[in-house]
Amino acid sequence: MIVKRILKSWIGTFSLDDYQLIDGYLNEAGKTLFFQMGKIDQFHSLAVAQTIIADSKREAQPSSHVIQAALLHDVGKMADDFNLLTRILVALIRRLVPIYRGKLAMAQLDRRFWGRVRYGCYIDLIHPVRGAHLTLRAGFDPAVAELIRRHHDPPRLNQNPDLTKLQTADDQN
């Protein structure tokens, strides 16, 4: 999955439908946030939103809040936070030895190799909270910020259905 996302970010371009989706759900501040993410996160976020919309054709129309949250759920990871190698290593740490992600996390960016990995672990951990804060500052409804803040929480019984949709689509993409 990560290889597919990397290739798409290198050679992919946004379609007219992609731009219409972004324009239809995000205000100007939201678009600014969206385009501050790295290309890999932009394509991923579009795929998450499109998955929710496609799944909703079998169910009820998705709320604008869940689509906005899908488009911005990774906005806490800005383009400058990761280089490609750091992103890959952080993803491997998160999947293979998640306990070390918290132990390695370092809030201060150090330009040396392991310093970048440690900072990447930190960003990976805090990006939901950071993204929620950024969306609130951009004027989005608190419900959108809450979905973003909780999108990596473990699923719970009787949780907000929009959060379940966001988590499911995020996991699929």
C-alpha cells in the first residue's frame, strides 16, 4: 500500500473531479491546509473521502463533516515534516514495533538521520491533535476537528458513525 501511495504522489495528478471535491467541501483556509500536506497525504486524503462517498451510495448520504474530516484528517503532517525515507521508516515502526514509536518520539527536529526519524515518530503520534487544532483555527466546525482528533483512536462500540466511516476508509487506503 505504501509503495502505491508513493508512486501516485510522484507521478499522479489531480483530476477535475478531485478539484471539485476539494472545492465542494473545503473553505479557502481548508484548501490552504490541504495543499500544505505532502502530495502523498493529499492523494491519500482524497482516496479516503472518495471511499466514504462510494460506500455511501449503498447507505445514507455522508455528512459534510465526515468528508471534510477525510480530506483534512492528516493535515497534522505537513509536507516539511517528513522526507520519503523517514516516512517509510516511521510507517514500518508503527506497523512492526509500535511500542518503539512512542519511545523514539522527539519533539525537536534534529537534521541528522535518527533525529529526523525520531521527529517523524513524534509527528506521527501527535498529528491527529495537531490537525484538529489547525482545523479549528481555520474555522471548521468542532465536529470536524473531533473526527480528526480521534481518527486513530481504537474503534469503540456505539461510537460516532462518522468516526467509524473515517477510520474504515482510512484503513482501506
